[in-house]
Amino acid sequence: MSSLVRIAFTLSFLSGPVLAAIPVLKSGDCPALTRYAAPADDRWSQFPIQPNPASSFPVNTVQTPLKAAQSINCIEVSPGLRAELWASEEMPGAIAYLQDFTFDERGRLWAVEPKSYPNIIRNASNSVTDQKFTGGLDRIVILEDTDGDRVMDKFKVFRDGLNMPQGIEVVNGGVVVAMVPYVAFFPNKNDTAGTPQILFSGMGPTNGYDTHGGINSLRYGLDNWIYGHTGYNGCTVNGTNCGGGRMWRFRHTALGHAKTEFQVWSGGPANAHGIGQMEDGQWFQSGATLSPHINHSAVQGGSALDIRTANGNYPNNAYYPITGDRYLWEGSTGKNAQGWFTSQTTAVSGLEFYTARLFPRKYWNRFAFTCEGASKLCNQDSLVVSGNATVTGSSWKAIRLPGPERSNIFAATDAWVAPIETRTGPDGALWVLDWYNYLFLHNPASPSGMGGAWENSLRDKSRSRIYRIVPADGKVEPVLNLAAATVPQLVDALGNTNMLWRLHAQRLLIGKGYSPELGTLLEDILSKDKTVDAVDNNPRVVHALWTLAGLGRFEMVSEAARWNPILSKLLLHPAVGVRRNALRAMPRTTASAQAISDRCSVNDAHGHVRLQALVALSEIADKPAGLTAIWNTYRDIDATATTAVTAAGIASAATAPCAPALDPVALGAPAPGAVQPRGDVRFATMAGGLRLLPNGRLSTGELRLYDMRGRSAFRARYDAAAGIWSPATVSLDQPLYAWEFRGTGGAWLRGKIAPGAGL
């Protein structure tokens, strides 16, 4: 962060007493959970309890709700972390029934509060009342901690009178909100909503409307599109079917784009409520009611892949609740082979990746969180790249972490706790939205109310809690304020360790418009920054790319000579995330196709990059000769990618001069009987290349260097008796190479080397 932004943060943070109040933490053990008889007219017997086999509750009884300071004592988080209560209905504003939330460029929390959910307002003819933006029960609210004591102290209603808003995202000039049958833009006039503008209609039916299957989960994409999700309801925008579990995206002239566009991104689980984005822009969808709860949407136009079963190690949809009573619409409960109490997924919502650096390294961009309100928990999956020993795949594997203490990031014994969503917050913490509602499910018994939902007094709408999960020592990252940041300050924020701040900086830079100063700063980043972070990415370069793309600079013919050579060089960047995003961001021109061919990107060492190279080629009408081989004959991408890409209609790949891809991490098996010799291949750096050094413990043999595309770049022979390499020097121009040495007696060595870094 630049010094000016840091100063602005410091002054705002210190404007009130620092830590004047202590956030609500655990004060002891979970209190005794008492019970009371459910009202007879609620027909609670129609909704049979499915308790932990070790529990036994009287029929038709309900656990008594707890105050927030008591309930936090019943919450467990992963080892090494702790939960803090940031907001509740007992604080200013009396928040209740919040359903979706996001953060703005000042670190404030924005949320929708659809108190009418799930029984939507209807008129006398039993059709959905088209209130548009007046007469409803619901509102958009802004929550803030103004004095830095880690507890919400300021509350403001941005807009009320709405009818069931279920998704919200901050954009330049205001917020976009999903509320059937619209996606609408609300201008921000000093934290008060201006006249709303309908961006899209047709986002769901106006009759026979099941409120559980509607539009939800608006998110700002790395590529400057707004992404959203539809459950099993119908959805048709400009003749495009966007319902039935589909994920879609849009951009609009009202939001500063050159033209209005709406596209379906991918298919997915029909009963779906949650999308999440990795730091390199890859998208995932959640699913409920026994459907796969974590799915990878690899390419536009394809179907989301269930990465639990296709590439993972899940025997079923089992979650690990720690509460005694849960009420499930379908599925079963029981114990797994390890003796853990389990329940199958029935009400999954939300999907988030941890995209900051406050938590331990294992979480960084590799842990996905989905919430299961009916089972009172938020699950965590660890993701690893799919593939085999020699080729990295184009998708992911979801790895089950067994047992509640590892599988759950957040879980409660209090049966009223009902987490619905998580977000990586402005302070690096993981924020959890708790509905705090005993009756979480939409239709656990015969629906009797409007919106296809069971009407029941246990559907309490008077409470809501927001927790932050932080390291056990309480450490958090500084909360910035980018509202008045200058261009250099925003460019500096593109390298922040928290993706939330990087996305805001990118969005605000695009909102300011292009300037020569900005172009020079971003060009400097793209040309010079070759670093790679712990998750094989360079966020600073990636966000600089998408800032320029959002400003339309790559599409300008007058600037092709400036940006095309830079984009071409980025196809050889050492960070996988940069190479992948360069392929996504580059214009769909003949020059780009030639760069993909010249850099042999379809034979990249990483499947995620190979996939994007093929996607890019499929979208370029005028391809150079030699780029017309049928996709199905291309052998180096796994079946996961074949399914996704074929669904997208791709039928292009590259042939000569590209050799088969070699993963620099896995060069293949050694020769039969190979042994690991004493000694190693030794390199010394030199300007523009390497020099091979004699080693008395190395056997006679041959060294081969392979570039990032798997092509043979250099061969040298070592004479052990004479201690001579022939040749002894090599000039190299790529940032990373793989090497392999095969010697007499079956000797075999391998490794990676970056020219200029030595070994």
C-alpha cells in the first residue's frame, strides 16, 4: 500500500479509541440447552426430528434460543482459529434475517435483509405483487465499525420498501441487487439510494414462484463482469435461458461499460445457491439437496464439474454436524467408518475461497467453504490440481478433511445457529453470516404458504449474527479506505495481499478512466514483475492485466504495437495464474493466435493454461495455418478438460512445431534400474544463460534442458573422466526450465532451474 493510503487508514483507524470495547468471545462452556413445546398449530409432528443417535429429545420440542453472548460459547472453529461476534440483533439497527453481504472500498459491510422471505408478497389474484421498489418489507443496510474496536457500532438503512432482495454487490456509483424478477442498479447518493434502474428483467417467474429457487449470489468477477446464479426456477433474459441452476454474467452501460451484455456462463446443480471465485478468476458453484456441493465451472458454455466425485475422494455428501437436532428434507444421518456422526447435504448455500494471507498458508486460495444451515455448520474442502504423475489436469480435486475438528471451519451445538454464507473480509478474517433461525429449510413439510414455503412461527425473523473467524492470537490485517485514493495509490493496492482490496482498486481505476500516467504504471508492472507467489500466481500482474482490459486498451488497434508484445511475453511468465489470465485477457485477433502458436501455449506445463489456450483459439476466427487440428486428438489434457471444452464447442489445437508437454515438476519415470548417484548437476549463472560446472562425483552421461512448453532447449554431454561438459554454456530466454540427467549405470537426476537464479 502506498504511504498516502497507509496514512489515510491510520488516521481513520485512530479517530476513535482503539479496542475501546472487547469483541464478544467465548466466556465459558456452552450453556445447558433447554427445550420447550412447539405450538400445536405448527404441525411440528409433520417435520420429524432426525437427531444425533446419541441424543434423545421429547417429541415436538424445540431448543430454546440463546443470546449472542451465550451462543458464541456453543460455536467451534478449526484449530488455531477463534470466532468473534461482530454484529447481532442486540446492536444498533437490530439486524435480522440477513441473506447476502459484501464489502465496499471503505471496508464497510453491505447486506440485504429480505424479511418477506420465503413467503413472498402476493396480490389478490395470487400472483407475485410487482411492487418494484416500494411497499415491500425488505431493505438494504450498511454496517460499520467506526472506532476500531472490532464490533459494529454504526448502522444505516440504504433503501427500504423492497420485495425480497437476495443478492448484492458493490459497483462503481452504487450497488447492484438481485430481486426477482429483476437485477437492478441503485445509485449511491451519500449512502442513500437514488432512483433505481432495472438492468435486466425476466429473472424468474411471476407466478408459481418458489422463492428458494431464485436468483442469488452476485459477485464482481476478476474479468470485470458481474456474475450471478439461479436456482431451479425459470429465468429468461433477452431470449437466453438462465434458469435451472445456471451461472450467468453481465455488464451494462449503466455501470460504465461500452455496451450491455448478458451471457450464461455454465450449467450447474439445479438446486443451487452460491458461487465462489479463486484468485486467478476460476469459478465454482455449490449445490444442495444431495447434489454435489462443490463444482468447477472451467469454461464458459460448459457444465460445472463435480470435483468431489470426479476428481476427489468423497464417498458421499456427508457433513459432520455437532448439534443434536437437525431437520433434514432428504438424505440420512448416521456414522461413518471412523465413527463420526454424519448428515447428508440438504441445504447448502454460499461458496467462498480464502483469498487473503492472515490465515496459515494451507488456506491461501485452496480452501473452499460452503455452509449447511440445516446442520449448523460451514464445511471446508482442500483443493489440489487434478491430473496424474506426468500431466497436470485442467480442473481440481476436492479433498475431504475427516472429522468435525478438520472438516468444519465453523459449527455449533446451538440448534438455532444457521450459517448461510462466508466471505473473506477486509481485515483478512473469514466472516460468517448466521441467520440464527431454528427453521432453516424452505419446505420441510407440505408447503402451505406463498412462495412454495412452509409457514411456521418457528421461522423466526428477529435475529441475525455476523462472526469473524481470526487467528487464535486475534491478529487481523489493516482495513484500508480507497474511496479517495489517487491513481498511484490504487495501482499500489493492486498488489495487496487481500484479493478484496485488489478487486476494489481495479474497479476504481477503471471508473477513473484511462490516463497516460496509469498506462505507464501498468505497463511497468506487466513488463518487469516476474515474481511468483505461494499459490503459483502474481496477483499484481493479473489485476494490472484486467484493469487495462476493462479500460479497453487491448482491443484498440492504435495500441496493438504497445500491448501485443507484452501479452505475448506474459504467455511465458513463470506464474501459472499470469499465463492463464493473459490468454483470457488478450484480444481475439490473428496476432493473438500467432502469439499462442509461437509460445506453444497449448503445450503449457500446466493444464489450466492449456485449457485457456484452446478456449482462446476457439474464439479467434482467423487463425494462422497449423492451428486446425481436431481437439479430440490432442492427448495432453485430461478427461476433465475434454468434457468441459467439448461442451464449449472447441475444435482447435496446435500441432508442429510444438512437442508434447512436459511438466517440469514431473519429467517422467527413470530408466529401468535407475539409481540416484552421489553428487548432482551443478550450474553457475551468467548473463543470459547458464554455465555447467564439473563435479567429480557425477557419472558420464547426458543433460537435457526442456523449456516451459516441453520442447528440448539444450543438450550437453558430460565426460566424468576428463571432468568436461560439451558444450559447457547455454543461452536461455525463458524464466523456468526443467532438466534431466541420465548417466552410466542407470544414473538419473532431474529438477527445475530459473536462469539467473542458479541451483
